[in-house]
Amino acid sequence: MSVDLQVSNKWGSVTVSSSARTGEPSAPGAPPAVTIVSPSTPGSLGFTWTAPADGGRAINQYSWEVRSGSWVVQQGTVNGSTLSQTVTGLPAGTYDVVVRARNSVGTGGWSPPTTATVS
């Protein structure tokens, strides 16, 4: 949005222009994708994610969960500049991994789950 203000008096006139961002900042979106990377050791799971739209404020934290069915097996947080995580100590099995972002306005939704098999 742009606003022009013209002020006049007996000495002349001045025009001042200003532009402002429209819309209020919001919580970030959900990360669009989580990618599983090959683990280097049995019982470990590495994953990366794509940063979502930040909602007009810098992302300052990501939360992640490794789930087995409806159970959260491991969870954690990393700073907003980190886009990867490695989890260790997992029993062999199939897991879903989800990630969400947080900024100063709030917390976004979870990414779509990505399935990984740990040996």
C-alpha cells in the first residue's frame, strides 16, 4: 500500500510518500517436504526439510517428531537456521517423520509425514 501526503502553507508545499507492507505477519507455513537421508549406522535416521514461507517474520525454531503409529518415539527442536537432524537409538522398524516451524508470531502446522525404515 502506498500513501502520498501533500502539505501546503504560504511558503510552499511538500509531498511525502510512504509505502507500507499490507497484511499482518503470521505464523509460518508447514514445511512442504521432509527428505530421508541414508543413515551411517544401524538404529539411526537422518532427515532434512525444506523451509516453509516464514509468514513475514524470521523462523527461529523447528520442532521435529519421529512417530511409530500414534506414538511419538523421539522429538526435539533445533534453531531456525538448521534444516537437518539425525536421530539415533531407534529400534528397527518403520517410522513417520514430521517437522514444523515457529516464528515470533506462532507455530505453523506439521509437514506431511514422510515414512522411513530403520534397520
